Amino acid sequence: MAILETHGGHCRDCYKCIRYCPLKAIHFSDDQALIMQEQCIHDGLCSNVCPQGAKEIVPQYHTLQQWIDEGRHVVVLMSPAYLGLRDDPHLIISSLRALGVQRIEETAWAVPAVSAQYWQASNGNPSLLSSCPALVRLVEVHYPKLTPHLVPTASPMTVHARSARQRFPEARIVYVGPCTAKKWERQQSWGDTDLVLTFQEVYRGLRNNGISLGSQRPVAPDISGSATARQFPLVNGWEKTWSGDDIQGKTWAISGFQECIDFLESMQAGRIQGQWANLMICPGGCLGGPGWNDYDKVFVRQSRLMDRIFSHQGGERPDWIPVDHTRSFAPAELERQTPSEQDIQDVLRSSGKSSLRDQIDCGACGYDSCRELAEAVLQGKAQLDMCIPSSRTQAETMSNIIIKATPNGIVVVDPEMRILSINPAAENMFQCSEQALKGTPVHNLLDTDVFDTVCRENRMIVNNCAYPHYGVSTRQIVFPVEGQDVIIGIFIDITQEQQRDEELQHLKQETLQRAGEVIEKQMRVAQEIAGLLGETTGETKILLTQLMGLMKDDGSKDNGGDSGVR
């Protein structure tokens, strides 16, 4: 089961998790930073540094709630680090009781038994204390040759869980503390601890159940640890847990992810001599873990813990009944893909880094050098566009190409109306030089108040404007750039277009005039024709009338002659 997860869509190009993770156990897919489970040591520190909240500990509080709802017997083992909580540490005890937890014990009670085993170790030079599960995971996966140096003793959490299992065989054993890697440790020793929750998960769950710490009365746990055992979460607290003879030999107390890696590197190279070494991945030890419910500095938590180791005593401290404290380790060296030098150089060249001078190693991508990024790209862990300087250069280059190649004039001015930039098309259009006019008032170039209006009213203006002294007419688009304190003017040369419009208008006027003349002439011809037609029609009518009269007269005579013959 995954311990840390990435919320899709929340991750946005900051690469902070990569910068913070010395192992670079993160790969990018679809512009999302995803955790590489096989390389991650489950320290959870990336969840604290992610500004978008894209990395989160997989919540498991619902399991505790389910057990309580089912009436299960639940035993909570409380990390000694709980004395560093901002609230009175006994309030979380009473709140868990109000939730339905039957029994709560401090794991500090089990610390002396574990510490005794540590100090008897003689399995390396030095022996690595194995109470920090993230450190164990780091050694097993990334420094497997050092695995024999790990003291084969289970952590206080596991030893305490074995004791609770022996005393309450039917109970559900839940460990509460600031460490996410304890969740991984539980997975490796199934049957000892049933569930691991962080302080953050518990506080959130209590709020969701309507349980306010402020309304509770402080209650001590059923079993408490001694003042010395309660210092175990501190970087050098493990030394104070030993009640035997004085420690002989060189000892080391190291905290911090990169510091632990540096120590292991030196140890693997044979440069470290000593008897014991306690390496804690979180800065400041467990007080700097990722599972706290506050953002206080580790020193503040340390101060609170030290103030409370005596004042917050209570509960019983029965004699410890020995249980099995052994554990084993499983080195699992990763198969690492090593890109060829030629492939690395090809990637570097494709990102504009053909020489060492171009490899500025700024770390903006999260990797320490340009070469590391190139290797990660070839391993499928990174994307080439993660290189901010390269992406910026490419974007600027493309922008410059567009600005220089566009046929439209571009003039950029600042709020004081001083010219910042003039592109080649504008230089040609307005017969000027950017070098000569840069930094001078725009009114020296353009006799218009459009820039003043845009600046004053903070809006875009689009209109046509003629510049007779330059012999050009333009369609100008002038607008402010939000957040940049610049105003951009884009000038489209419409001189030829206007000339064509004027010629077309002139042609229209000539055509209308000629059409009027033709129409007038046609009207005159029509009138003349009509007149002629009128005269000839009248004459024709007279002739036809006379002819018709004659025809009638002839007919009458013919009829009379016929009747006389008969």
C-alpha cells in the first residue's frame, strides 16, 4: 500500500519536491511529480515542502474509527515525541479516550529494553542503530552493502507492539507519532502493529468527530516512560537512555536527510571509524518529522519536550517483561540505468547546452546540475522542459523571431510614455531607428495621444490613423499589458488598402457620372423617337380613316346595282 500520494492536478511546475529529495525519487508524468515507490524511503518530508499541497500522507484514520464503531478493543501506543505537541500532551490522551480507545501506553516504557540491545551490538564499525525506519530503508535500497552494519534489533515501536500483543492478544494495536516511515515499518512486520497514524491524522480525525481538545480534562496514559527514556526522539537522546556503564568508543549522532547520506557515503568509502552511530533522517530527529499537526520549528518542540519529561508524569510503570526484540533486514539494490556519454551529450545539446559554459547548474529543475537532469531525462524520470533557463531562452527566441518577422509594426512604451522597444517593421514604417529612439518619449515618434488615453483609462483602443509625414496609414491596436507596466502598440499598414479604396471610390463616382450621362442621352433619344412616332401615327390614322370611308362608299354602290338587274 502506498504511504504517500500525489493529488493529480495540484502539482504545478515548481519542482520543489525534487530539489528537497536528495534521492530524486520522483518522476514526472503528464507534468505531475509522482513518487517512485521503489526508490522512496517514505520519510514524507516532501509532503511538508510542497507549496501546492500535492503530496500527502495517505490517510488511514478511518480504520481506527471503524474498529471503535465495531466495539473492538483498541490499544494505542504513543510515541515519546508526543511531549513536544503544542497542546498539553495529556489532552490527546483524554481525547482518544473520549473517542472510545480503551488503553493508551507510552512507547518510552519499551525504550530501555531496546537501548540495552543497541549498546551490546558489535556488528560493524560503526554499528548503525535501526530505530529510524527511513534510515533502514535508505540503507537497504540505496546502500545495501552497509546492511550488515544495521543493529538487528527491532525499534521501540515494534518491541512495544509485541509486548501489547502478548498482553492483549485480541486487541488492535495502533501506534501514534510524527513519523510516516513507521507505516512502512508496520508493513514489513505485519502482525506486530495493526495501524500507524500520525499526529496530524489523529487531530484531524478528532475534529471530524466533534471532539475538541480544549473541552477535555488532561489525563495521563495508562503506562508512562521514565524521564531518560522520554528523550529517545532527540538526536542524542539515545545515549541518555543507557543506564549501564559509561559509553566507551566513538559515537555519532546525525540528523538530516543529506547529512545521513553524506555519512553513509563516507562510511562506505571506509572513512568513518567508531563504535555506534544513530542516524535520523528528519532534521532534529523525530521532533522534525512530517506528521506533526503544527508548523513550529523543531527547536520549539524540543524545548517543550524537555520541559515536560518530568512534569507530565503519571500512570503506571510496571516491570518490563522481555519479548522478542530481533529483526532482520533485506537489502534490495536497485537496478540503475546508466546512460551513455553520447546520449547525455545529445540531450544537453538539444537543450542548448553544447558547452560547459552553457551548463549553469542553477538547480531550478530540482537537480543539482544540467548533467543530472540530462541523465534523469534518459532514465524517464524527468522532462527536458523542466530546464527553466532553456525553456525561457526558447520562448524568448521564438518571441523574438515572431516580433522581428511580423510585417506589423510594434512599439512598446512604459507608463512614463518612454519607448522601450521598436521592431524592424515599425522602424521601416516610421522611418526611424530603435537605437536612436529607445528611452525617448513616444511623442517624438508618433503624433498621437492614443498611448496617453490607454494608460489613463487602462483599456484597449482600436482605430485607423494616418501619418502623412511618413506616407503611411495604419490600423492601430494599442493596449496595456496587465502586470507588466508596459503599453504595446501594433500598427498594421493599410496604406495600399486605403489607396485601393480611394481608387474604387473614384471609379464608382466616374461610373455613376457616365451612367447619368448615358441615361440622360437615352431619355433625349426616347423623347425624339416618341415625338416622331406621334406625328407619323397621326398621319397614318387620317389615311386609314379616309381609306375606310372610301371602302364603305364603294360597298353601298355595289349593293344598289345588283338589285336593279334582278
